[in-house]
Amino acid sequence: MNIVWAALVVVLATAVTVTAMLLVRRRAPEGSYFSDGDRASGVFGVLATGFSVLLGFIIFLSFTSYEQSRSGAETEATIVLQQVQTAQFLPDGTSAELTGELMCYARSVAGVEWEAMDTGTLGNFINPWGAEMFFTISAVNPRTPTEQSAYDRWMDQTSQREQARIDRVHGAEGIIPTPLWVVLSVISVVIFVYMLFFADPAEGAVTQSILMGSVTVVITLLLLLLVFFDHPHGDGVGRLKPIAMERTVGLIDTELKMAGLHVTPPCDEHGNRR
């Protein structure tokens, strides 16, 4: 959901609740439906506090997940670039093959895999180039001390890259369970209905509109913020994008050119196998 849609949702929700308040206000008794306004305000404070504490805690956890995904994407991109350098110390034939597969892995992450995360269809998808690299490195028999050191380093970096990938994709399909959405929705409706009992024809229409509208705007914005953190990938302001991996794709090409190496990756620019 981008900013335009979010703004439309806020405006529409506010318009509905303010209209409901003004309609109820026409038939409400003077002083509102509550005979004791202080006691009613105290009950509303309990409702609002419980809702805000629950929502604030969930937003905090969601932001932590968002930051984990962002950090995982950057770490994964960094490790891929480091593995390209490590691959150059492995046996000649394997070195070129692994370099090409790393290039395809980076393109795949920034291409088809990121698109799948945007649409929430990633599921249990395994990056095929990660499997290809596993089969390639399994056939390596390092002989010299340099090759053995590079082999050990490669295995360590592979483990780190896979963990970074898990951090990146863990929130692709949403991290907030359905029961929480149900609870938040029910509490929001309860607060809205409770606010209608504060309708008072003795107060001006503007005052009553502000009373209902301010509460609606705050609740709607917080829920939209939660929706944003629940699906951090996609289009829109603040959404996670494959910037780090796209930068890595460019850096790999630059480093290979500077080293005088020519590697033709077995994939297209989106990471699909040729």
C-alpha cells in the first residue's frame, strides 16, 4: 500500500466515522448518552490505553522484523561479493564456474526472487543457483594450502549467506498472525461505537467532528503502519528494495573487469537460466 492509497483510506475512514457521529448527534440527548461523563471518560481511557499498549508492542516487534529483513538483504549482498573474491583462489575450472553462478545468484535475488517476495508468492522457494553452487563446490578437491584455505573460507561464507537470506525472506508473507488482526479490528470497532455515545447536540458540529475524527485518524494510521511492517517488500515509500544486491551485481562486473577476468554467467539479467 503506497502513500496515496493510505491517504485515501484515512480520509474515507474519517469521513465514515464523522458522518456517523453527526447522524447520532441529531437524536442524542444533551450532555451525551452518559449521565456521568467523568466515569465514561475513565472507561474510554481504559479502552484506549489497552489498545495503544497492544498496538505499540506489535508495531515494535514488526519494526524489529522489518529491520532484520533490511539488514539480512545488505549482509547477503556483501557476502556474495566476498564469495566472488574467494572463488578466485579455488582451482581454475571451478573458480570460473562458481563466479558465474554467483553472478546468477545475485541477479536472481534482485530479479525473480524479489518479485516473488513483492507478491507474497515466495513460499518455500529455494534459490536454484544456491543449489548449483553446492553441487559445484562438492566436486572440488583442494590441493594447495591456498586452495584449502579458500575452500574453508567459502564454506563459512556460504553458511553466513544462507542465514542472511533467511533473515531477508522471513517476513515476505507476513509476520502478524490472523488472531491478532481480528483482535485489533474488534477493539477498533468497540472504540468507534463507544465514541458514538459521546454524541452531544449541545456541542457544535465541528467540535463533535474533531472529537471523532482525531480518534479515527490516529487508529487508522497506526493500523496502516502495522500493515506496512507486516509486508515490508514491494512498491511504495519505505518498502524494502533490492538496492544492495543490485549494487553487488554492478560491483562484481567492475571487479572482474579490473582483474582482467571474463566470465559469462549461465543466466539472463534477471537470473533465469539460459
